[in-house]
Amino acid sequence: MTSADGSPQRWRADCSRCAALCCVAPAFAASADFAIDKPAGSPCRHLAGDLRCTIHDRLRPAGFGGCAVYDCFGAGQQVTQVVFGGRDWRSSPGLAAPMFAVLPVVRALHELAWLVAEARALTAEDAVLAELDRGLAAIEVLAGSDAATLLALDVDAVRRDINPVLTAVSTAVRSAARPSPPDHRGALLLGADLRGADLRAAGLRGAVLVGADLRGADLRLADLTGADLRGTRLRGADLRGALFVTQAQLDAAVGDDATRLPAGRRRPAHWETAPDGQPDGQPDEPR
């Protein structure tokens, strides 16, 4: 079964099958993204007895924008239903600590699985597909392991094993579109003025673009794996075909109805309406 963005449902959050783990397990310090201090393992003050968020329909105005953009990639229901067999931290308090500790491990594995699935759609090379399939199968086995195995797992080692093929797929796709594409991998671009920038097929893997101004920028086929887009201004930007863009990244950014999105991604409800439907003076047709 697949979700609205085309990804398997098991990598999409299903809060009805979780035990509100994301509302309890992490620690948060009061900030622009989270309005209160919350210790790890302590339920958020807005968590109701039925494990529902009492302010879910107004998270942003209430100061909980970080919650609005969080995506567990289906780890919540995997931990609750598979790893711990449907038990939860309230009815079995002794499970609380291991459940909370396992959540980020499974989330990291599910995110990797999602990236592999995205990469599969970008290549037709049999050898590459076989390597991706082997990696995906291994990741899914790990994600279904028992708690002790997961807690002992070196997630960074799993990433190191699969990253070369993900990088190779990205490089092949981007180089075919633009010889010697610009590489800004891991670049610190906080608040950078990149209005109208030609970033076609650019490598932006892990780039920090917090608060950067990318209005009207051309990001077609850019690799945005893990890029931090919190508060990034994407009004009128063109992200068609951009690689490895998650919905959470878009939810964290600031765009409008003139921002062009990758296939399968939805326009966040909080994004604005561009004047006359035009992207900051840029033409409606792609350059």
C-alpha cells in the first residue's frame, strides 16, 4: 500500500497505531520551534489521556512549529506494533525507557529505507537496482529486530554502507542534466541571499539553508538530501525534479503557490499566495 506521495505506507506516520512516542520520548528546549521546555521521557503538557495532541489543529500559532514539521517516517507504529508487539509505555511502564531509546534508531532506518526507494525511481541500471534492493532488504530486516539488537546497532555504519550507492545515483542523474554540477554539500548558507540563483542539479546534500533567501531560484534536479530548510524562503522557486526532498523539509520552509514542487509532494497549508500567482517577478514558464 502506498501513501499520497507514492511512498510505501510503512514509511509514513500512522499516529493511530503509535503510542504518542514523539510526544514523550524526545527532550525539547524552549525555542522558536517549541514553546516549552520538556525533558526526555516526559509527556508533553498538551498530550491527552487518549494519546492525542490537544492542539494539533493549531500547532504553529501555539508555538509548536517543530511538531508541525516532524516526520517519524513510520517509526512510531513500527516500534509500537512490531518491535514491542502492540504494548505501550503506559500499560507497561517498564518498557518506557527502551521504547523511547529505540524510536530514533528505527526512525533513522526508515528514513534510509525511504531514500533507497527514492533512488530506485531514479535509475534503470540493473546493477545499481540490485545493490539498492540488497540495501533496502537489509535495512528492513534491521528495522524489524528486537529492542536489544536495535539499541546495539551502529546506525552510522548502516548509513556508510548505503550512502555510496545513493550518492552515485544522485551524481549520475545530476551530471546527465548538467556537466560538472555545482557542489555545495554540507555548506553553511544560513541567511544567504540566493535569490534567482541557478542551482540546477546542484549538490546541496546536508547544506544548512536556515533562513536563506531562495526566492525565484532554480533548484530543478538539485540534491537536497538532509538539507536544513527551516525558514528557507522558497517563494517562486522551482524544485521540480529535485532529489530526495521530504515533505517535512517543505513544511519547514516558506513558499507560496508559485513555488514549483517535486512530483508527489503537497503544498504546505501555511504557505502564502503569490501576488498575481507569479513567483517574485519570475516568468511562469521554466527558464
